[in-house]
Amino acid sequence: MNGMQRDEGRILRFGVRARGRLIVFLLFLIAFPIPTETAATPDVPSFSHVFVIVCENREFDEVIGNAKMPRFNAWAKEYTLLDQYYAVTHPSLPNYIAMIGGDFFGIQTNCTDCLIRARSLPDLLEDAGRTWKTYQEGLPEPGFTGARAGRYAQKHNPFVYFEPVRNDRARLERSVVPLEQLAEDLTQGGLPDFSFITPDMCNSGHDCGLEVTDAWLGRVVDAILQSPGFDRTSLIVLTFDEGTTTRNCCGSPPLASGGRIATVLISPLIQRGFRDETPYSHYSLLKTIAAAWGLPELGRSADPAVNLIALPFQGAAAATDD
């Protein structure tokens, strides 16, 4: 073998070894990819308790700045006001359905027999080992599924429209309860992780004036804030089911066109005196609850056009670690 042949042999062996090393390197990259920079996503805290309180049928401008609602406006100034929050549609019922179902399933009336065979927020909460209750003012007894009782109206109680809840008597009696139960749960350690609170037809503002609604909110919110159950990682959401216009946001065509509604976040975690101008909707609230507790996103809450309510909580992660 002459010198040129020996050189060619060395080159060939080197090439084989180099290709082998390259294959090993590529396999390493597949198994252990190098992290790449991504845009930072603001954190949503893992809340201890979430209280959602829903009032009725008022556009943003009817509430914010209204002298008949001094308590609501005081909270809006002290805590966080979501300036561009929109209801999903009209009338009331499909908005309530969307708040826990991620869709209104084609419902366009305040029907009482339009049951839904689908999963909803209660199913996700229970799958994750979490608890829930809806406190319905005027509900005559736990688990009641009638359409009306005095000033109680089923159309403001979305939970009983979902068959997996409605057809399970134990779930109904445990988690669909009269508002009076809230006082006991606040003081006796019976609070669930998620509470959905609905005033009756008068106190919600549906049949009575906003001064009545504001006084009712004052009593209920004060009771929550002063209870041992409301801690530094709790959240209260004050909102309305719908507005009185078709103002809209979020996608094209818009996912929410039920009017612009006043929504306030009350929590030790949020930015104080903050006005968030990000477009949000009822789907955003559902998306945010799911993010906080590591739940799957339901229906339209998973749409990229639905914004997570994260900006008000910037800096909250550090506060909860103190």
C-alpha cells in the first residue's frame, strides 16, 4: 500500500467516525432539545378560593360613575377594573351557560327545558379534586330544579342545565344550594374552591334599581372579605351577565357581542387602583380559572382570540411566596 492509499484509508475512517459522531449528536438533540427563548407569559396565581358574583343586564356606562352604585365604584377604584370586558350574547341564559361551559350551545332564549349533554366547569373541578358550589338566592331547597320559585329564576342558574349535574342527585344537593348556606360556609370552614353567587330577580338588578343591587353587593362582599375563608390568595369577581347593546370584542367574527359590562376583581393579589384595557369576555374568565388550577380549557375559552386575565396579577407570584 503506497502513501496515497494509506492517506485515503485514514480519510475514509475519519469520515465514518465523523458521521457516527454527527448521528450521536443529532440523537442527543432529539432527546434533549436546547431551550429556545419564548415570549414571557404573565402568571395567573393558584387561587385558594374564587367567588364569582353575577348581576343583571347593565351596560358598563350604566354602572361605572353611577352615584347609585357607590360601593361597586369604590371597589373599581380601589382594586382592578376590567375596562373592556364583554358579555357573550343575549339574552341572559346563554351568557350564564358560557361562563361555565365555554359555549352557549346554540341557546338563544331563556328556556328552561334546554338541557345540555356536555361537560362543564364542575366536572373539571371534581376531576382535579376541587370543590364547587353555586349559592342561589331564593332557591327553596338544595338541589331544586324547578323553573321558578318566588324571586328565584332557573335561567340564572347554569349548573342545572348540564345533564351530568342535573341527573346526579347527590351532586345537586351538595353543590346547588340556597344563598343562606354561604354565611355558614364562610364561618364554619365549609367554603368550596369555586363559588358562583347569584342574587334573586330583584337584588340582581333585573327587576329593581341599581341602588338595591349595590346595597346587596355591599352586604355579601363585606361578609366574604371579613370571613376567615377569604385569605391572601382568594379572588372575588363582580360582573354582569350581559349589557344592553351588541358591543363586541375578541376575534373576527367576534366571539363576544353581548355588550360591554363592568367587571371588578377584588383580591390581595391584584394591582391596586388598576384599570386593565385588555379585551376580555366571559370566556376569558373561564380560561383564567382553568389556568389558575391547571384545568383543561373548555370550548371557546381555548380560542387564541380569548385573552387570559393575567395583567392584573403581575407580581402576584412573588407575593404568594413571601
